[in-house]
Amino acid sequence: MRSNVARNNSGSAIFIGNANSGLGIRSNAITSAARGVRSSAALGVGGPSTDASIASNAISNSTSPTSGDGINVRPDSLTNSLISSNAIRNNARDGIRIEAGGNGGNRILSNALRSNAEHDCHDDTTGTGTAGSPLATSARTASEDRGSSRRSG
């Protein structure tokens, strides 16, 4: 999925469902959706998506006060994937939110995160290859104005 423009969506502008492999979400412009990019295995068929790349997207002004993240990775939905070089700002909750539960091996690198309401980067995962691992979190660019980041582990 590449070079799309999404505005004013009432749900997720881009939704990643179960069991994708090698999916690329690149160079999209998303603004004023309830949520920007969301990965969820809630459909219950197959396992998490793996080896995905969410890169070089511009995501801003997500509106949902309870789940208005620029990029949201729900439990058990994304493994061994890359989230990099995204510009994420002014979202109602977090810029990037990785929830606990089976989301190991993901790399979060070189994202520009700014002025997101709760955290610019929120990582609840634990164990190797997650928030507890220095490799998983290296080269993050947190907001310059607030410097907010939350890590578990």
C-alpha cells in the first residue's frame, strides 16, 4: 500500500489484519482519522502479521480520545517488523503505541514524533526484541518539545 491520501476517516485509515507476511505500508498521508495505521489480530483467524514495513508515512491529528494513535499495534498482531522514518504528530493519544502480548522482534527506528497527547512513543512489550531490548528502541527521534516516551520492562 503506497502513496495514498486518507482524510477524516471514522475508523482506522489503514487496517492490518491477521497473518500478512511482507506487507509494505509506505509514503501515505493520513490526517484526521480516528486512528492512523492499526494492526490487530482481533479477527481470530491466523496469527500475527510478520515482516511488515510501516515506513515514510505522514500521520497527524488522529481524533479518538481512547485509541487515537498515529500507529497502533494491538496485542499479538505484529512480529519481526519495521516501523521507521514516519512523521507522526498531534494525535489524540500516542504517536506510536505497541501493546503488550506477543509483539516481539519489532524494530522502531528513526521516526519523527511530536506533540502527541499522551506519549510520542508508548511500548508496553517485554522480553528480548521488545521495549526491554536496546536494539528494539534504538534511533528513535522523540519530540523535541516534550521528549515523551514510555517503555515497559
